[in-house]
Amino acid sequence: MEKNFNNPILWTDGYKLCHKDQYPQGTQWVYETWTPRMSRINDITHVVNYGLQGGLKDLTEQFDKYFFDKPIAEVEEEYREAAADIFGRTNPQFAKNVDTEHLRKLHKLGYLPLKFKALPEGTFTPIGVPMFTVENTRPEEFWLPGYLESQLSPYIWLPMTAATIADKYKRILTKYANETGDPARVTAQATDFSMRGMGSPEASMRSAGGHLLSFAGSATVAARNYLMNRYNAKGEVISYVPSTEHSVMCSYGENEYEAYKHIIDVVYPTGLVSIVSDTYDFWNVVDNVLPRLKDEILNRNGKVVIRPDSGDPAKIVCGDVEADHETVRKGLIKRLNEIFGGRANEKGFVELPPQIGAVYGDSITPERAVQICEGLKAKKFASTNVNLGVGSYTYQYNTRDTFGFALKATAEQCDGNFKPIQKRPATDIGNFKKSQLGMVAVIERDGDLRLVDNLNPQTEREVQGNRLQDFYINGQFVNEQNFDDIRAKVAEESARVYGE
């Protein structure tokens, strides 16, 4: 019999199935906070709050379709069978007596009895300050906030991480554009190339949304509909350029001149087109193919973008002083300038003609972005002469621990009595794992957001200016946001926090 792996009640860590029985008798309410506890990336002090709305819509739809809309007997059987199988060899007594009464109560209710309070999406949240809280709204489902941690976490840590790193790229590129070129071109200067290297198609959509908060371009086509559905995105939420791949270039054999000529004269006689150029010998293309096409390219209504795709990015773009080959020493941008000309802008840095450009999309990192921009600046070229393809080497090369995200219980109610709780491991190096105590609020003080904890239900309500606001209650959004507003907030917050 084919097994149903879509039931979200099974989308959790195995130990979560046990926890409802482990809490003290009389537990009625559990309150948890989601917090970035550390930064493993130099000079990032704040994390972008982005992805909760999309994650909660995903989670809610999954429960509606594969839990609430399914017969309870079917749900119970799937749960019992899975629990009996995975625990049967380690704790036969538990496996034999799997209880599903809590599932029947939840199923009968027909919605997730949860309350989320959250910072607005797009908020730059200091390390150690909670982004949202979650609590159950009925005593019967005290087990639910913690149970959903394993499912909610992978929905949200990745887009938050991607949005934060994308902002770092934008700050880097904006700095150099301000010094050498036109900062208005920065939003189109980095394109998301990451889909094929992500953990799943769904992960790629969520990550692409984080990238698109700072930039205009992504190759992840499905991100468009995802953002329209999950974030009410309107208008030009995503853009991309017609581009070749190696299979296309290989299909012409090693006659690269004919390949280029056909693509720019016949397939795309106007508009932007990006051509991957290292299928055989990249420097042969630069020295021998492009000069033959100089007139066609300069007389064309649109830009031809040359894409190297292997080697050291900074050396390919800016030149390798130790190389034997003269063109390799010069680098791509200087050689394109020699072939196609260019002009010095008002800042004194050369810009290529609008008909020719370059993009590099292999193993780009923020550090390599700096190297490329510094190399161009040293040669008196505008940094905006080259675009960057930011791929999975950036966006997949992270974990939940990049910013130490965690959902931790900080308060409970048992037999009607409120109880603040706190995790504080004595062996924790750096004191990163210490959780907040009791209920929390987030307020503005000294120009930034600050944590207030050790609160109870009454004192939490009395906090003035609490930025954590009702967001999702009992299966319904009460403060939904749209993508354009979040984009604008990211730009505003980045300037506030980093002053750039």
C-alpha cells in the first residue's frame, strides 16, 4: 500500500510525538519565541524578518488539505502506524499504546488553535531579539506550539537567511557603485541563479523571495507565482534575461563565431541576451570571436552580455597579473573596453557601451563580490560594468545555525498558574543557547529594537510600543503584508541599521 507522506501531523521530529505526555499534569498553555541567537557572518548584526507569512500559509494549507479535510480514521491510522513502527524497536510499550485523542480533538476543531505575534516582515532584527511568538489558544492543544517547530523552522530559516545575505550583497554593490558608477543600476546587478542547487523546488522559491527583497532578478520562475500567492506581489516582482547554456553552445561544435552570430542576429536581434562563453576557450572568444562581431553588437538595439562560467571570478573579470597571456592579464572588462570602447563617467571611471556587458555566476560570494569590485576600481572601471549571478554557493551554503535560529518555550501555564521558564545550559560556550525568560516584548530604545522579557500576561499587555503585533490567530491572518511594502521596508531598515 502506498504511504501518504503529505500528512503534516507526521512532518515533525520523532520526539515531538512523545512530548504531550511528558509535560506536567495540568499543562494548559505553552508560549514560545523564535530568535536569531548568533551571527556566523562577519559584520551582520541584524537578521531580516522575512518568510513567516509564506511559511504559515504553506503550513495552514497543508493541514487543511491533508489533515482537516481527511477522515479522522485515516489520519489516526497513519499516525498510529508510523509511531508504532519507529518506536517499536526502542520502546515497545509506548509503540503499542499510541494515543490519538489529541488528534481527534484538533481534527474536530477544524483549524490550528494558535496565536502568533510578530514583528513586521522586512524588519531588521538584532541578534538576540525575538522575531515572533507563538502560543496555543485552547488548553487542549498546549502541545501544538512545540510540535510544529520542526515543520515551521525549515519553512522560515532559509528565506530569512537569504534576505539577510542579499542585503549584504546590495550594501557591497551600492558602496562601489556610489564610488565608481551609477547606484541606480545596483538593483539589477545581482541575479538569483540558485534554484538547481537548492534543497527542493519549494526551498528555491522561498529563498528567491529573500533575494528579490533587495534585487530585481531571479532565474527561479516559480518564485513569481509563489510571491503573488503568498505575499500578494503585484507588477514587476521578478525579471530575467534570455540566456544560453552549455548544451546550446556545444550544439554548434567549436564554431563559436557562428553560434554567437546566429544568437544575436537571428534569435535575438534586439533586447538583452546573455551568452555563456567558456564552453571551449573563453579567451579565444574574447580575442577572436567578439572583435569580428563588433559592428553587429554596437549597432544592435540591446545588450549582449558575456558570461564566463569557470575559473577564479576576480581574475577572469579584472585580470591575473601573473598570467602569461596578455588578455588574461588584462581581464574581461579591460579587454571589452579595448574592443568596444567606453567612456569615463563623471566620477572618472570607465563604463562600457550599453550594447556590451558581462555577468559572472559561478561560486560567487560576498567576499568575491568585494574582490571583483575592488579589482575594477583599481583599474578605473565602474563596478557596474559586471553583473553577478548569486547561486546556491551563497544561498544553499548555509544552515539554520548560520544565525542560530531557534523556537524555544519561555512560559507555561499549569493548573491555572503562570510559570516563566528558561533554558540556560551551563556548558554553553558563548551563552548563545540561553533563552528568554517568561513572555516577551520588543520595543525601540536608543535607535534600535530591544528585548524586554520576564513578563507575564498582565505586564506584557502593559508594555508601551511593543513591536510584536497580532499576526495570525486561529488559522486566520490578521495583519497580512504585501511584497512591495516589505521590499520598501527592507531598503529603509538597511539604511537605518547600517547607515548606507
